[in-house]
Amino acid sequence: MTAARAALLGALVCLAVVCQAVVFRYVAVDGVVPNLALILVVAAAIARGPKFAMLLGFGAGLLLDLAPPADHVAGRWALALVVVGYLAGRVQRDARSSTVTAVLVVGAASFVGTSVYALTGVLLDDAALPMDEMLQVIVISVLWDLLLAPLLIPLLLWLMDLARPLRTA
């Protein structure tokens, strides 16, 4: 991967994390914002496969873990986005076939990623919410991500195709 392509992907991750932490906090529903980093990882999984998405998910997750207000044990989002990258990459061919399928993959990935994050909080006894509040956060998060996915997935897939290395014959 060239430096320009790596810089584009790094900028996309940073932009997603900054927008998620700063911009969308003003439109949060019960304190829950859309997970733009998760949508980016799903787009990477659809465009480039599970290995690439797992690496991007780890980096984006670490940025999310360290971005203010970091009030949890570092590594929880990194783990969640690695799992999301792997699972979304496993259905790469099906998700690439249509935008509707890609949006459904985002919904499933949002459920899995947010659930992994919540369950690791319970296991680590890290500011665990009561179960009913945890379920409410998961539902709101999935709805946010499903709302933004039809707008972001085509754009992100196009950007991922720009960042794809050219194949030589």
C-alpha cells in the first residue's frame, strides 16, 4: 500500500472518530451517537476482506478507546471492531452485491459490535450499566447506524476502491 493510500485510510479513521466524538454528540439520543468507525470498518470489510478490516478495526477501535471522553478500559472498542471486521469480511461477496445487503450487514455488525463492547464492560466490571439500559443503548446504536448506513456505505466503498492498489497484469 502506498503512503497516499495509507494516508487516505488514516484520515478516514481520524475523521470518523472525531465526528463521532465531537460533532454527533450534539444530536445524541440518550447519550448514544452513531458509530461511524464501525460503519467504516464494515465498508472496509466489504471492499477489502476480513484481514484488512480487522487491522483497520483494531486501529479505529484504539482511537475510539483513547478519544475523550475515554471513561472505560482501553481495548474494548478495539476488540469489538476486530470482531466486526472479521464477521463482516466473511460475508464480503454477499454484501458487495447490493446496497441493501450492505446496510443489513451494518445493522448486524452494529448489534454484534455494541454487544461485544457492552459484554466486555460486564466482564471487566467497567462501569457496567443495568441490563435494561444496556439493551436500550444497543437498540439506539443499531438504529443510528442503520439510519446512516445507506448514506455512508456507497461513499465509503467508492473511497475504498480509490485506495485499492492497482493490479498489474
